[in-house]
Amino acid sequence: MKEQILVNVTPMETRVATIEEGVVQDIHIERSSQRGLVGNIYLGVVKRVLPGMQSAFIEIGLERAAFLHIADVIEQRQHPNEVLRIEKLVHEGQPVLVQVIKDPIGTKGARLSTQISIAGRFLVFLPQEHHIGISQRIEDDSERSQLRGRMEKLLDGEHQGYIIRTSAEHATDIELRADIEYLNRIWADIRHKSQTLPPASLLFQDLSLQLRVLRDMVNDETDAVLVDSRENFAKMTEFATAFVSDVLPRVQHYAGERPLLELYGVEAEIERALSRRVNLKFGGYLIIDQTEAMTTIDVNTGGFVGTRSFDDTIFKTNLEATQVIARQLRLRNLGGIIIVDFIDMDNEEHKTAVLDELKKALSRDRTKVTISSFTSLGLIEITRKRTRESLAHVLCETCPTCQGRGEIKTAETVCYEILREILREARQFNAKEYRILAAQSVIDLFLDEESSSLAQLADFIGKPIYLLVESAYTQERFDVVLV
């Protein structure tokens, strides 16, 4: 299935969208002020060791100290059958070479690893290792064996660690050799900086988003990479010429008058990806709720009544939902634990078909995804590797009115709170009068349906009560002023 990659670049942010058959499949956003840290290499300093948690906090120059767990220490990875202790491997004040494997998310600091990996076009360089790994996506045993043999020949006895990426399947020896030399130059520069720069310094920063597109996202199915910035088109062309020459003919400058992402419907898709409800083609819909702990997806038939039996309607809705769920996970970049509540199905063949279709749809995801079978409650659990913030967390912030609850108190509820507050104040203080400052909706209710309640309270406390509209107040906010 042929695809196009759209690259929209402004001084403030870079946005990338993947289009297949006219449908948006993937969205990436990188802002200049909040550029992702994954892949960055730092000379960190151990700030605190926590033996009870088998972890350490590492100072790398960010707002919050980063987190290093024993499982991400290279000595533990190299000796998986041994039980090593974090306090035996690092101590406070020790300089340590670390790489970010997860961006800071919410209140959590960045997650680190002492196992360094540097990505190239066809290879991932593991300078502390001495073995050759091969991408799991390359399944053919003879092809895996052939690739390993070619790499061993190119390395010519050098004991260096590499992972052969999927893109290396059709790479020539010249291209692989160029990638090896490029990665070795980067590692030499990192080592030099680690010996000359002070602790908590950045030693290596991964490529910007538009260049990572050329390195990581372009594949045999990519027809064109359209860039709407002439300056960045020149930068991408220069990078492609030097490192990914086969991609060069597909990099094109878009000079149309209509904005690139608007032309392909990406702007509208971004708006829809921020919505809680996602409509399905035949009348069903999904409800997607993202929380700190997990994301839940509820499948509903909605207005879809089908043409045959009720079981058939449910089956078709669930089957359609599998494709939309897989696409929404990519669009929204949802990670962590995802619970999908499909409509209950009694037919075991239908369950198997839905599960197989979901697995097939998720297999196209570039991010690592694992999926469980149906539970006894009819739920499916998906785990998707989370390395960066979701689309909603990048583009949105917590609502100041509801504070993230997704709901606000009704005007009636606020009225009753105000009445109780006045009664409480009247028992403690001998004021001459009371003034209520509240939103228009609350004041309107006091003047209409709750006017008798307000009059009864004024008679009970024997003091006048005045109403004042405060246009800057949200519906939940109010003040009672004693005069």
C-alpha cells in the first residue's frame, strides 16, 4: 500500500503525517521549545541511590532528575542470570554515561539506560556490546543468516555490537559500510566530549524530526516526502545526499498556496484525534478515555442496526472497530496499558476473528505492541511502548474549570453551596449584609428558580443578601463577601 509523508515546518514546530490511500495514519509533532529527549546521550552525575527500589536518580541538567533502574544498567543486561545490586554498580557523585530511553511524562522524570545505542539508516550501533542482532521483523532464517554473514565480513574481525534494522534487507555492502563509518564517527565524538565537558552535559542529540523521517520512516512503500519549507527542503536534500541517497528522488518541495496539511485533511484529523468520541463508518462509535494509569476504549453499536441478526450487527461493529482502534493508537500516540471493551460476543468464532483482525491491524505499528486474548469479562488488554507524550498531552492542557475531571458542578449545586456558606458565616460573624459574587448562570438561577430559597435564608439570618455577577468567574467559583 503506497504512502506519502507530509512534512510541515515552522520556526515553532515540525509536524509530520503519513498518508495511505488518502487516509491519515500517523501524526508526529515536535516543538522547538519541547523537543523530545529520547536518544540523547548525557554525561550524568549520580544524585541519589535507592537500594530499596534498586534504582538511582541521575542529574543530567534537566528540570527533574532522571531515573535509572537496575534493569537498564548495562552490567545487568550483559549478565541477566546474575542478581546485581544497584548500590554495587553506582555511587553518589559518580559520573556516568547515560542515554534517555523515555521522555519525561507528566510528573515523572526521564528514564535512562547506561546501554548506549546510536541509530543509523540501516544499523543500530551498540558500542559497549560485541554481538550482531537482527530485527525481529526480518523473519526468514536464510535472510537473517545471510545478513549476519555480510556484517561479520564488513566488520573484518572488529568486536563491535550492531543491530541490523529492517531497512537493511535491501541495502548494499557499500551502504552498510557507510553506515558503520558514520556511526563510528558519532561514537568517537561522544567519547571525546565525555572527557572534556563537565558533568551533566549533553554529549549527543538525536536528529530533528524532519531528518528522522528520512532515516527511520521512509520505506519501499513511500511514494513521496513532501516538504512545505524551502529552507528545510534544502537541509533534508543535503542530509539525504550524504546518508540516504536512495531516498533523495522522493524528497519534494511543496510550493502550493493551500497549506500542505490542510490540503490532505490532516488539520481536521488532528482535531478529531483530540475528541473523546470516534464515529465508525456504519453508525457505531468508540469512546476513548485517557487517564494517568491507562487508556480505555469502549466500542458501541450506536445507530448501526445491521441487516441480519443482532449477533451479526455486533460482530460487524467489533470487526470495523479493530481497524479504527489500531489507527487511533497511532494517531494519538497512546501508550502504556490500553483496555478495549468490545461489545459482548457469545460466538467463539466471532471472538477469534475479531482478535485476529486486531492483531493484523496492530502489526503495522512501528511502535512495539503486545496484545492479550479476551478475558472472562470480554476485555482485551494491549500494551504499547510509551516513549513520548501522547498527542493530547502535547497539544492540550488540563482544563482550569474542571481540573481534568471532564465535568463541572451544575449551577444548582453551586447555589446550594453558596447558601450553606452564608449560613455558616452568619453563625460566626455579625455582618450587616452579605454579597454573593458568582458566574452569570448561578446568579440567574438565584433570580429565578432559587429566589425563594434565597429569600428564606435572608429572613432566617435577618440580614440582606445582594447578588453581583462576576464575568471572570467560572461556574464553580464564587465568593461570599461580608460587609
